[in-house]
Amino acid sequence: MSAADIARPGRPDDPSGHSPRGSSPRVLSIAGTDPTGGAGVQADLKSIAAFGGYGMAAVTALVAQNTQGVREVHVPPPDFLAAQLRAVSDDVGIDAVKIGMLGSPAVVAVVDAWLAEVRPPIVVLDPVMVATSGDRLLDAEAEDAVRRLCHRADLVTPNLPELAVLVGAPVAADWDTAVLQAQALHRETGTAVLLKGGHLGGDDSPDALVDADGIHLVPGRRVDTRHSHGTGCSLSSALATLAGDGRSLLDALVRAKEWLTGALENAEALQVGRGNGPIDHLHELRPHLDTGRPWSAEVWADAAAVRAEVDACAFVRDLGSGGLDRAAFGWYLEQDLLYLRHYARVLSRAAALAPTPAEQRFWATASVQCLVEEAALHQSHVTADGLSPAPATVAYTDHLHAVSAGGSYPALVAAVLPCFVLYADVGARWRGTFGPDHPYADWLTAYGDERFAASAAEAARIVDAAARAVAPADRAAMAQAYHRSMELEREFFAAPLSRLA
């Protein structure tokens, strides 16, 4: 099994009982402090909370620092660190451990002995060895001790200068050299290595998980900001939390990187300090804190006027009552068939862009279901070949393809969401209002089905997660794509009877 497959194991010896699936993972940070809250255990606890974990901390060093630099460091006696660690593990079950600043061989020895005794399910080591200025923070003996501690970890998360120290090489100046160094560290320790490309130049900022199965690249965009204080601490604790909650290390990296990008994009708005400020750990929560409702509920409410026009549309009213002209319904289904062909391709594109395997599976399954529905329409209602798309159909499919071509996953899933939630909403109100002799019972049943409602709810949940992970400008683009789709849904419903007028 590779590190990418690691998921949280059970702990039958856990004195307080292992966290059941779906509960908050209990994550212990072993690190130094930052009184301004941007790095160290303070940043770790924020990151853990951002992903729904229960954070704990054992302090290795008291650091007098701010956004402009470190002023003084006080290291408590190693025996006191050992007492902190025992106090936690004697009483609380631990699902994951994140290790940060250690500082001396004696401190490393305490942590190493405790790990050997307690054997936490997930251990993420962020080897704090090189300052942002490039200065070495540890002496040679301490560096050797941290290098040995890598063997205890499931994942090591060095920046490029720290990776160079761990493998005894110059700092990598390019991605290929960095990959070779990460592979060397993995071979030496048997531990998965997070290779971080943030110190390299260019518009992109890729990361990669290097393990026994090879190099798992996770692309990313570079955020132009000087407010990156505590980035390494925060990422490693986010990874520990996600892995402690049962995700593979690769899935955890994909999700954490998405979150970290948003945290960097929102960092300047915090206005903390006069130097290199901290990232915004809780940026994904802010849309909810502002409105009390998820993003999908907000845009749904904003589209109330369009939804009312859909409800008032003669086609929708007559379809529900059964009085709809059969020719108009047949024409509508022909256009729906043409639409579904394009919609399936757009959903497939969403699956390709999705950041997690679960989301990939959801959109891929939805795409296949569109093709199944298309086949059913051929067999039951629509038999003619050589159908021509109407202007309303062309406008809608062109809109979806344009958003898809833009390459923004959040905007794309926002654009496809109305086809889920609007039909589910109308279908829910149709449910139970017609009998088996209704001329359009099969169609009404399909959209009033509880399974379709559940699928629409899952689509909304995925879109909400995408909205939480992006900057306000990206959420505005999502809203624009969503509202345009809602308007085009209205035009699509109006077209069958408009052509007969």
C-alpha cells in the first residue's frame, strides 16, 4: 500500500474510543507558538478547526515573534514537553499528530519516544529547519535528529530549503531537481514526501505527493501576495486533519491545497501586522457567517423572480395539469434530447476538473445518466433523426460550453446546478398531484423522484464547497454563471409554446 492510500485505522487501545466515521478528528499539534496567531500552534489550531477537527496542542517552544520576525525563543525543559504529551495521550484518543518546530536533539528525542509508545494513526512532520530569510534554525546534531524522526512520520512536508537540508544537497532551483530530492528522501526514510513548489518561480505553484507509487502531481496557481506567514504550518496541520478524518494523503492534499489557495487570496483583507501577514484560515466560513445560509441558498433566493416566471409559464402549468398540447411536448422533448447530449459532455468536463474523487464520481455518474435519459427519450417519445436545435437550446448549450472552456471548476458547477435544483423543485411540487392515467406521468415522475431530489441536493452541496474555497471575485463569477443558466432554463420552458403562438 502506498502513502496515497493511507486512511485512518481503528485504535482498539484508544482509552477514550476511536472517533467514529463522520465525527470530528482529534488532532494534536506539537509545535512552537506565535503570539500574533499566524504560525505555530495557533495557526495549527485554526487549520484543524477549519476542517472540522478538534485541535489540541503540546508546546515545544515559546516564541516572541510577529509578522516582521522572531525576537526571542524560550524552550521549556524537555521533561515538561514529555509531561504535556503524556497528559494528552493518557486521556484523549488521538486520530492524527502534526509536528512542527522542535529545536533541539533533546526535544526531538522526547517526541520520538512518545511516538514509539503511542503510535498515533497519522503523523505529519513539518520539519522547521530553515527560516524565511534562508538562515538555518538548527545545529547539525538537531538536523540529524529531525532527519531520523522522518522515519516515524506518514508524511513529511518540507519546503525546498528544508528538503535540501534533509537530503544534504543544494536548494533545488527547478522542479525536476526538487522531484529528485523528494524521491531521494522517500527512498531514505520510506515516508511519503510532500514536494512544495511555492519557492519556485512562474505563474503556477504545483505540489506533489511522492511515495512508493510514484509522483502524484497536484497543480495549483500562484497567489500574488506577501501575506503568507504560517503557510507551511497551516498546510501540514490541514493535511493531518483531513488524513485523520479518513482521507488518503493524496485526497487530503488536493482538498488542503484548494483551501490554502483561498486562504492566501483572502489574506490581505485580514490586515494583521505591518510585515508578512498571516493567511485567512477561516475564509471558507465567511460566506456562511455573513448570511447564515449556504451559497446555493443565496443564489436560489436571488433568482426568485426567474423561478416565479418559470412557475407561471404556460408550458409548465399545462404540463402539470395534463392539458399540454402533445405536439408542443414532443417538440420540447426533441430539444431536451439535443440539450442532454451537450449537458453530458459538460458534466464530463466537470468530472475532469473536480478536485476530489468523490466529486469526480458524482459528475461522471450524472453525465452517464444524461446519456441514459437520452436513450430513453429515443425509445419512448422521440424517434426522428436529424433534429435541429432551437435558438433557446443553442443559447443554453453555448453558455454551458463557454463556461466549461473557461476552465474554472467553481463557475462550471455553478452553471450546471440550475438544471438539477430547478427541476427538482418543480418535480417536488408535482409529486402526488397526478395519477397513472396522466398523459405525462412518466416524465413528471422522473423529476419528482426522491432519488433525483437527493442528487440535486448533493450537487448543491458540492457547489457550496466550491464557493467556500474561492475568493469573492470567483464567487461573483459563479453567481453570474448560475443566474444566466436560470434565465436560459426559463427560455427553454417558454420556447415550445412560443413557437406555436
